[in-house]
Amino acid sequence: MASAYDVIVVGIGGMGSAAAYHLAARGQRVLGLEQHGLGHAFGSSHGLTRIIRLAYFEDPSYVPLLRRAFTLWRDLEQGLSEPLLHVTGGLDVGWAGSPVFDGSLESCRVHGLDHEVLDGQRLSARFPGWRPAPGAMAVYQPDAGFLTPERCIQAHAARAEAHGAVIRTHERVIEVTTNAGSVTVRTERGTYSAGQVVLTAGPWMGDLVPALRGVLQPERQVLGWFGIADTAAFAPANFPVFVMDAEEGQYYGFPQYGAPGFKIGKYHHRFERVHPDTMSRVCEAEDEAALRAAVSRYFPGANGPLQQSAACLFTNTPDEHFIIDRAPGAPELLVVSACSGHGFKFGSVIGEICADVVTGGATAHDIGLFGVARFGAAVALSDGPRVS
């Protein structure tokens, strides 16, 4: 017999855990299904720290969502023994005309965000961990910081369960089918039915919705933690989170927190298209070299031995904006995520958006940038939303 729920959330990571919480808090009968454990290291929602920032170079339209996300993260951490959101300030570094510097400055000006513009000399004098390139320019925005992703997921899931949601881990979805206003989800353990399904499966989204395979591309990323000579210079009080355009590529990084070392990653690390079930999770010499190229030049005080590494995934869309929309040809399925490597910080507000759309059909938040129709013929409408 199929077990009936109002809504099933498939994938209880950064987005799915928040969706389950907000839906359950509105009285929905919620089932959350996760093929691994909560806060697992096989997808896109792990790694001890994740940047959250307001000066959003990707597009100023994200800023109102971020303001709401900050509020909801603060709400979520109430009553916990440790904060989920740690404010360090944030640096968006590049040069005049670079996407990160210009885009960040535009968001600050459009939305009236507190900020300072620093040249390279002022940047290194204020934050001694930096040795910026000649001609470097930075936008400093004091509200930025980092989230602790595994704890965020656990907190959202616990709140969801407190409101009556059922969260089932280590249960892989085998098949999702729709039929005139209802959905059936078959897993390794059982069969469940619901009026709607929220798909927050990250790099597995293309398996769940073949219609979107042409516009979703999982990409292997590697993060490294490098040994620090001057730990004070890379402490959270002295080293803001950052995104940086450089000759070597676009990088992002964090102060030391939760594990020894300076944590750094490179966007589109080695441009490796992968499937999450078969990708290599071993840090190879080429992975370390791609990261050390920036560490040795711009952060020489943290150019020590590689202390540890972690592999994760981006699930990229062609324009690197999100998808939050009904699945092509299947209005019972709300497709969420495919966040192109910059989504975790939005998890709290995306959970709220999911609850809005599922319970009321729409949201007051501006999600016009995230519709599937923008991909046009790239989305194969004839493919059904089925897992094989």
C-alpha cells in the first residue's frame, strides 16, 4: 500500500531540509527522502563552511532574497548552542572592469549596502593575510560571513520533524511518476503518494527529470585546506570570506574554522563534467596545483602543506542562475536547486519559497530569473519526469 502525504521532498540537503521545515511548519504532511545521511559528503552541501554575502556580483536581483535569507538563518539558530551564521565581513576582489569587483559594487550601489572600496595597498594593510596582485581592487561588505552547512541541514531537519515531518535517510528513490494531480514515489523500501513533490536532488536532478538533462551539468569541485604560518592573520576576526577574480581563475576562500588550514576553492575547478555516483573524490596532484597557484601568489602566509581536501559538486545551468519552477510537463513536480555553485546561502529563503509555491501556487519573492522557460528548445518537453 502507498503511504499518503501532502508533499514529498526528494533530497534533504541544503534546499530540501529547508523546504521540509517550512512546509511542515505550515501544517503540510511532509515526507523527506534522502539517499544518504543528513549532512553527507557526496553532493553539494558539505565542507564545514559556506559563504553568505550580500554584495552579489552575479546579479543585483539576488540581494532581496539574501536579505530574507539572513533573517531566516538567524531565526533558525535561535535556541542552538552555537551560531549557524558567523559574520566575518566579505571581500570581492578583482580589478576595475572585472566581473567580481564591478558586479559587487553595482549590487552595493543599487541596494544601498554598506561597503568600502579598497585598493591593493589598503587591502593588504587591513588584512595581512593578503598579497594582492598589482592593480587589485576590492569591495568590502561588512555583513558577509559563512554558514556551517552540515549543522544548518541538521537544524532544518530537526525543526521539520518537530512540526511532524517524517525524514527517512539512506533510502534511494527508484522512480517518480505523475498522474493527473498526484505523484507516486517508489524507493528501495516502499512506495509513497502525495499531491506534490519538491525535487531538491542537486547533482542527481538530471536523473529525476530527464527533460532537464540538456541544461543541467554536474561539475567536480575540489576544496583544499592549506597549512598556515601566521594563524592570527587567517583567523575569522582578521580574514573575511572572499571571492576573487585573478589571472589564474576565479577563487573563493575562508578563514580557518572547523579544521586546520586556510580553505580555498576555484570556480570551475578543472572543468570536469561528471556524474555524482561515479566521480573521483580523491584529490589529485592537478587538483592541488590548481589551488596552490592562487595560494602561493596571493596568500603566501598559508602556502604550507595541504592539510586536507574535499570533493563536492556544482550543478550548473547554462547561465549559472538557479531553477525554481514546475517541471516541464509535470506541474505536480516543483524543481528546485541546480544552483551552479552559489546556492547554499539561499537555502533558508528557498525553503520558504517552496512552501509558498506548494501551498499557495505562487510566492511574493521575485523568482522570475529562475524559470525553466528561459532555456527554450534546450528543454526536451517530451521526456517524462521518471527515475530509472
